[in-house]
Amino acid sequence: SDTDWLIPANPAYFDVLGAFRKKKTLCWHPRKKMVEGDTVYIYYAAPYSCLICRCMVTGFCPDGGTKITLQEFYDRGRYPLADLKAHGSNTVRFVTRLPLELKAYLEGTDSEQ
């Protein structure tokens, strides 16, 4: 499949950064049609309002959740909401497929960089 996903996380409800610092693989509540090999970008809501990491779907959990494994942390503010919107992402309030324009930007393959 190799689909890319953008998923929101709210630091007021779950400390994703802290969880990934303790272990590299987390069980995420089941979402959409994610399959092994898909890339997941996690967007942290306010006060961060930026992407915080890139992960890969590496399997499924006994409870039906999606197993995601950390690939890279991003510095706070490296990919702020304004940049995401400027590269084709209209919202990060719910799980969405990553727009191709935003994928190119995040992978450094767009023509603007």
C-alpha cells in the first residue's frame, strides 16, 4: 500500500513524545485502512501546532489497534501548521491521507527547497 497518513494528537490527552521516548513502538487506536508499511506523520495540537514525528505501521495490536514504530522525531516548529497548510493540508483535526504536495515537501523533493 505505502499510503502516507497525517494523524492529529493532543498533548493535553496523551503525551506522544513521552511515550515514544520510553519505547519506540506504540499501539494506536484503530484508524482507517492503515496497513503494514504505511507512513504515519503525527501532528501535535496546540501549544505545539506542528508535526512532531514520522512513524511506520509495523503491525497490529491484540486490541485491534495499529502498531506504529517511531522513525524520526522532528524539532519543535520544523513543520508548523502554516507550512502544512501551504503545502496542501486543509485540516489536521482528524486522520487524513497525506496530500502528495505535502509528502513532497516533507521528503524534501518539492521544487521550493
